[in-house]
Amino acid sequence: MSRTAWAVFRKELVDALRDRRTLLTVFLSSVAMGPLVLVLISSLVSDMEQRAEARELLSVGLEQAPTLRNYLLRQSYSIQAAPPDYEKRLKDSRLADPVLRVPGDFEALLARGEAPVVEIVSSSANQRAQGGAARLGRLLDGFNQEQGTLRLAVRGVAPSALQAIEIDERDLANPAARAMQLTGMLPFFVLMALLYGALNAALDTTAGERERGSLEPLLMNPAPRLALVVGKWGAVAAVDMLIAVLSTLSFVPGQWLLESESLAALFRYGFAEALAFLVLLLPLAGALSALLMAIAIRCKTYKEAQANATVVVLALSLLPMVTLFNQGGEKAWHLWVPALAQSTLMARVLKGEPIGPLEFIVPAAASVLLAAVCLVYLARQFAKAAVK
């Protein structure tokens, strides 16, 4: 039985490596994925940092408010006039900064001790401008505080008399956890690479062979059905495990491409983190390979198998979002759900949080159990096909 399984394994592995689609998927989804994702994240952060350092402010009517203009210039901001169609540009996300609109009677209202209404014009659908709106709001809060302090000083009242307490914020998150706010999508991309890496090979070795008419002659051989199943599954799992290795290791040199110095200082991903990723992903690669083969064996054509495999793709895409919508934090049952457990623990690896041995064993056991059930089902389906 072992020799039969080994022979089938070698044959299927050679066929899979000869498939240009599989090789292209391996390269794009694993080798290039890590550097590409990190470059995109780094470009986003670098763009935000550059706009923050530029300290530019777009305004309408600010020339009629010299007091506010003087304050903004003292904060080293450069003031520019907003384009005439700034509202349309903000709606269309073609303007990356919010606009400060000042009323014409600003100085008169301020002199009478009244509060002029100053508008921060932005669009919540424009993410870049929305980020600048919060920064502009803090800047105007500083102007309010300065004017309030001056008014109290003129009346001989100490500004501290209005502050009953002093507030000091303390952030308990470590640098890795803060970087996770930007790099939290990395586990999702790794899981997607794992899924699509096994998809083509799993469907081709089952539904693809049935469509080509090469599956039935194989089943006519007097070989144990379980040996055939193990050989085919081993080849698919080997390809998927190769993708797991390449995708996790690709993030190590990918860090060299980070443009943002602050992100590079926060993001720590070395060989220790890559090893933890592999311990989590290799059992899942075997389970996904078996699951996709079990789904495809029931289909008569490759296209039908692709349509049925969409359910697995959708489930694997949605499972990591459980932790996003669950405000109660991690639950014990999360570790027993394949893909969800790996996503949760990979996030903890990136945060630098310790993971106990049991937390590695439970997801691996769940993946092994899922793979075993699928392999038994495949063996039965092969036996039925041989009888037919």
C-alpha cells in the first residue's frame, strides 16, 4: 500500500509541477505576495506621513479671520486657498485634504465674545480627507484653548481654576501590537494564498481527471483505494505546503522594501515568526487539500468543481472576520475552527504575544481530524466510482 501511494504521489506531483497555471499561482501567491503587500501598506503609511509633515491647510475665507490665521501660521502650517470646486473633488476622492471654511463675520463675533461657526468640510467616503479632518479638528481645539486662556487671563482668573483634574493617557500596547493595526491583513493574505494554491491541483486531480476520462482507468487497477487517495492528496498537500513555506518566508525580505521608517521600526517579522506561521499553516494546508478534493470528487467537470469550491472560498474569507465583529474577544472554541484558529493565532504572533503549546496543538488536531474525515470520504467515493 505504501509503495502504491508513493507511486501515485510522484506521478501527481510531477503532473502538478508541469501545470503552468499551478506554477504561476505558486509564484504570484507566495513569492511575490509578501513584498507586494508590505510595499502597498508602506506606500499608504508613507503617503500619510508625508501629508502630515507637509502641514498644509486648505481654507476658504481665512483671510477675513487674521486672529485664526496668525495662530495657524504660528503652528508652522502653510495656508493655501481651496479650489473652487473643492466639494465635488472631496466627494469624488480627488482631494486628499479637508477644507476649513471660515465665516465672513469671524472677527466681529470673536470680539463680542460670541462663538463663530467654523466648518471642516470633508467626506466620510474619502478616507484620506477624513484622516486630515481629525487632525484639523485637534488644531482648532488648540485655538479654542488659547483664546479661552487669554480671556481668563484678562479677567484675572487662573486658567488652572477650570481644570479639576489632569488627564494622562497610558498606552498598554507594545510596538508590535500598534503595528498590527496596519499589518493585521497579513494573515488573511496568507490564508488566501494557501487556499488558491491548493485549489487548482485539488480540482485537477479529481474532477479534472474525471472530465478527461483518466480517473476510471486508474481505479480499475487492483490497488487499495486508500493508497490512491493518500497518493493524490499527498501531492496536492505538498504543493500547498510549498506555498505556505514561500508565502511566510517572503515577508522576511519584504521588510527591506518598507518605505515608512516608523512602520519599519514597529513591524518585526523574523524567522521565529515565520516558523510559528508554518507550524500553524502546514496542518491547515493538508486539511484544505483534502476538503477541496472531497468537494471536487462529486463533480463531473472542472467548471462544476470550481463552482462548488466557491463555498469553501467564501467560508475561508468570512471566518477571520468573526474576531473583527466579536467585541468580546477571543473564545475558546475559536481554536477548534480551521482557518479561524490560524488567523487568530497568526495575529497574536504579529502582536508579539506568547502562545502556549496547547494553542498550537488544538488547531493542528482540528485540521488533522478534518483531513482524515475527507480522506475516508474520498476513499469511499473512489470505491463507488470503481464499481460503476
